[in-house]
Amino acid sequence: MGLGSPDPGVNPLAAAPMPVLTELLGGPLLAGLPPVTRAGLVYRPLDATLGVEGLPQSATGQTTLLTGVNGAALMHRHYGPWPGPTLKRVLEEETLFHQAQRLGGARLANAYPDDYFRAMEGRRYRPNAPVVAARSAAVELRDLEAYRRDEGVAVDLTGERFVRMRPDLAPQGPRDAARVLARLTAGASLTFFDVWLTDVFGHAQDGAEAVALLARLDALLGSLLELGAGESFTLLLTSDHGNLEDLSGRGHTENRVPLLVLGPGASEFLEARSLLDVAPGVRRFWGDATGA
Ligand SMILES: [Zn+2]
């Protein structure tokens, strides 16, 4: 999701109740919001175009976020949603997941349903960039049994889809999801939560679903703050490209995207201007934290 207009008719970020984020940032998450710099809190709008013509896409943007390598420059275009051979090579070599595994461990917090694992066996299986990176770094993909044990997060922040698939599972609201995420951060250097549904609702131009999801994301953020985000762990929120913030079209946008960093690592992102600056900032933080 990107930073868009204040018109609630096209931008769900202008329509959704997001009291936690709005109070943190001093205003709603829109294009006009100025950078924020406070102790333990940095907010910057980031350029997602990577110096390449055309609309930003997921595979190149996510590869850039996870590696610091300009995926769009490498491909000579924006490419997505799934990484092909060129981007996979970069993602299988060295990403934040690989580096975190060598430090205190990496987690991909999302839980994936049974049909996802069945699809993995097939020839048509196309993993996204975080999954390619995680698997290459020997990070476990969480299934519905992990979800049942409160060790995996449902991307919808309700668990409704999982409960429909398996009625014996319990729903998982934003507060439950925050508890799972906060617990996963203990003993790990990186806990990654891939909120891919924002892109789905953007393509579907589904304002009602978008507003509801954004309200749950705000509640998740509020619960994470209560559970130590910004103190016992650094929380970084960003996006690979715009889409959801402009429902007047079905596609991605060239809008800038938010970078919010809360906690001890925030000061590493004071100079962040583009997607390229995210991975280096995380690495500097890890370097500081380990004395490397
Ligand atoms: Zn998309």
C-alpha cells in the first residue's frame, strides 16, 4: 500500500479508523504526511519506483526490500508478482532471512493452508519473494497445525478463511495475532509477517474489505505496542508498492510507500529515501546490536 489522496472515496487509508497509527504519526497515513523523527520512531515516505520506468511490481520490490539489491534494475523492468529465475538466484543467495538465521534466527510468521502445501508439490507452484527467501534460508513454513498452536498468523487477522477450511480451528483476531507475533520475536532476529491481502483488495477495488483490514492492522499495531513493540523489539512496517491507496484503478501505483520504524533500530533509517534503503538499515541495526 502506498501514500495516496485524502479522498475517502478512493483511498481506504483516508476512510479506515486507524487511531493508533494516526496518533503515532500525528496524522493519517496519506501522501501529505510529513516525515516524523522522534526518539525511537522514524517515519519516512519511500520511493518505490527504483529508478525504472513503469509501475512497480511485487517480485522486484520485495526482492529489493529483502536484499538491498535493486531487483528492477537487475531485470531492466518492474516484474511480478512471482520472482522468476533471475530474482530467485538473488533471493537464494543472501537475504535478511539468511542473515537473521546466522544471528538469532528468522521466522516467517504467516500460516499457510493445506492447499498451499499441496500446491508446492506441483509444477505450477509459484512462491512469492519472501517464501523463496525463507525456504532458501531453511526457515520453516508454518501450517495450520502451527496456527492451532498459536505459532502462525492468519493474514486476514480474523482466521475466518482457516476456520472455513477446518471448522475445528479457532478464529484469530488482531489481538491474538499480535500475541503470536510478539512471542515469535523472542529468540529471533527477524520475524517477518507478509500482509499480502492489501494488494488483493487493491486489485479487487474492494473498499469495504480494505477498510476492515486496515482497521484490523491498526488494532494489531496497538496490541503489538502493548506487547513490547518499540521497546523489547523493533517494529518495521513498509510496502513493496502502492495499490490499495487508490481504488480508482485496478492496478499498482507509482505512489511513495510508508516506512515506519519503531524501537531501538529506528535511528538507522533517518536517511531512508527508497526501498533500497530498508535492508541496509536492518543490517546496520544488526551490526550495532551484535557489535559486528
Ligand atoms: Zn499486485
